[in-house]
Amino acid sequence: MSTHRGLRNTVLWIGLLAFSAPPSVAAEIIVKNDSMTDASSVTPCVCFIPGDIPAAWLTTPVAGKVVGVQVFWKSSLGNAPDHQETAIRIYDGNTFPTPGAVLQNDGGGNAEIAIPMLADGVLNEFRFLDLAQTVPMSVSVAAGQTIAVGLEVFNQSSGGDSLTPSLVYDNDGCQSSRNGVYLFDSTAWMDFCPLGGQTGDWVIRAIIETGSDIPAITPAGLAVLVLGLAAAGAIVSQRRRRAAVCGNSGSKRQSGVRSA
């Protein structure tokens, strides 16, 4: 009787634990085209005028939310002052080289980071849409969806000297249909790769928050767990009964020896 009561309590405890478990932890992945390993593996494109928008076309491998953007900003000599640019936007990337509309942030409003501050020689990361950092970025995306992440330039780097910082590209080839740029003076989006013999991909990345990385206990899995515990409990109960019989027999024999 005590064994059955203990098994029942164990099953009840496991059930309560399964249904009261803390929420699973979400994972983040970085989606990119570039192969940058450090600052020496990229080249600043001193090629922009105000109003230009270099953009990276990125395909999300899983469903989730875009919760951040990374941009590498660099000058040739380093230690340049921080620059405030116009905006970073997340567009529908179904067409190339012209992106679609700016996507919506969860809760409303455009997925646009206002006046981002970029530091020289740093992979700058942005997770809020506003300067006060009160509106987190959260853009829902589907698995296999293509987005375009573009940086609208405010500070001119074209014609600048080696002290002028700018967006960078890697040095191992420019992937087709992955790197676009809006040229303000031409009022048109264009494929970046054929322009000026550029050699790489923009270092513009997206941070995707995926679903849980800890699998939940399904009803079927919980049933298997309970049945396994019941079977284990039955085996333990049977062994205890056998041990009790053997123990009682041994005691009787020992008593008989003592009495003899």
C-alpha cells in the first residue's frame, strides 16, 4: 500500500512539474552575407553622398523576430569621431535591387532605427528604434523570407580622406543579388557588385530571435514518462515483496537455529 501511494505521489509531482516548468529560453542567430573575421578583413567604401542607401539582402533560415541589426563602420586609419547617420530600415526584400516597403515593427510603426550612432572600427549593434531606447526592435519574419536591411547615409564619405569612416565590405567576392545601393543623385536602386569593381559584401547583419531551444514535454511524452514510472514502480514493488518474503524466511530459519 505504501509503495502504491508513493508511486501515485511521484506521478502527481512529475505532472505538476511538467505543467509548472518555467518558459523556455529563446535563441538568437545572426544572418549575414559577409565573411568578416576582424577589422583587417574588410574595406571601407568611401563612396557615399548624403541620401545614399547601401543595403544587404538577407534570407532568414527560421521563423522568428528581427530583434537587432549589426553594421561594421570603419575608417582607414581608425579613431575617427562617431557619426550619426539618417536611419537604418528593414524592407521587404522580395525584389532586387529595389526593395519593397519598409516592414512594420510589432505593435505598429515602421521598422526604422532613427539617427543611429556609428563608432569607428566597431561592429555596431542596434536593438531599439528610438534614441531613448524605449521601443525595442521586433519584426516578425517567416522561414525563408528575404529582407533588405539598409543604412541611409547622412555624412558624405565620397571624396573624403583616409580619416573618413564609412560602411565596409568584405574582400572575398560580391555575391549576386545580395548587395544593393540606392544612389541619391541617380534616384535609383542598383546592384552594388558591378559598381566600381567592388570586391565584397556589405557588412550589414540581422539578429533573429528564434523559437524555444528547449523542447516542451508533449502530452504523449508525458504519458510515456508516467507509464515508465508506473512500470518502474511495479518492479520495485515486486522486488520489495520478494525481499520481504526472503527476509521473513531467513529470520525463521535463524530463529530455529537459535532455538536449537
